[in-house]
Amino acid sequence: MRLPQPLYEATLIRRYKRFLADVRIPDGETITVHCPNSGSMKGCAEPGSPVLLSRSNNQKRKLSFTLELIRINGHWVGINTMRPNHLVREAISQGTIPELSGYHDIRSEVPYGTNSRIDLLLSGQSGSCYVEVKNVTLLCGESALFPDAVTTRGQKHLRELMQVVQTGGRGVIFFVVQREDAQTFGPADSIDPNYGKLLRLAIQNGVEALAYQAHVGPEELFLTRRLQISL
């Protein structure tokens, strides 16, 4: 998936109020940018870190710049939670996710469950597959972890995927690790133990869990390999 071009260099000053960040651009000016990430961004919001910004041409936007990538320990990390859905959809269309092959139709944001929308609904001769996509940026040692903050919404999604399976459908929770320094993936039990318990329960009840690592660079994102999930 190609990222908007050009991306603009800046230095992170602070991230605050969930969706805002102050950055310093090369001429020394401080500007406020949109931060499209509702999590805590633990370990990915260090002041002084290099960041890359995209710029919108929409004149109605209050903040024209969006925080896309941050440089952590020599690696770019993708913090824009809007990117993984498109990334996974593109990869399915290109046939690069073997576990999700064989579906001829892909729809996004389809209503299901209780006032929810599934990220991707796949349809094919074998039936339907409901895919919930999560963005992963937290790293502990060599393991990528999710979530980075308590997520009641994420817990709700797991329950709804279990209901999909119980009614004869296929349900998949798909974790996109937007950093290249992770070797495995697992639930962040120390941050949200309820999510970890529900993830294990969901898997026991037929929900499939996939974790894929993405190449994250200034020009493009693409999935590279499946990571082992350690429960």
C-alpha cells in the first residue's frame, strides 16, 4: 500500500488528548497535527522522536497534517490506525494472505453484531468470513502486544466474532504489527487482562487469530510474514 506523498519530516514534542500531537518542523516552527490513534501509543510517543506527516488538501480540515510514522529504536512504526484495514484488504485482493484466499467479494464496514461494523466481510463459495483488523504498535522485548490500553470496544468485537462462529460463520481477528522489530505476537495481559482472557476464549471457540508483520517505510506498507502467536 502506497503512502501519501510527499511525507514531511518533523520531531515529536508531545502527544495529547488522544488525537492531537505537537511537532517541530525543520524551520523550527511548532504545529499541531492530527494523531489518528485512540490507544495509549505506549513506547511510540517519545518526545524528540523523528516523525513523518502526511498533508491533506481538504480545505475544511482544521488540522491539515496527519501523523503517520514515528522512528523508534531505528525502526519506523506505523501509528495511523486507518491504514491496516486498507493494507489487509489490498493483501487479500492480491492473494498474499493464504489463510484468507478463495473469496471473490470484499466489503468494508458492514453492519453486524450489536451496533458494530465489521472491518472486512469476505464472501465466496465456502461462505462468509468476518475479519476484524487491529493495529499493533506496542513492543515488549521481541514480542508485539495488543492492546496498548484497556479496550472495551476490542472486547466487544471478540464477543461478536464468537457469535459469528456460533451461528455457522467464519470469524477472524487479524493483528497487523506495524513495526519490523517484533518476532512474535501476544495479548498484553498486564494492560488489559480481560482482553487476553477473551482472546483465548474466542480462539477456543473457533475464532481464528492471525498476526502478520508489516514492512513500514516512508513510501509504502506491505505485509511480510505471519508471526507466531504466543498465548
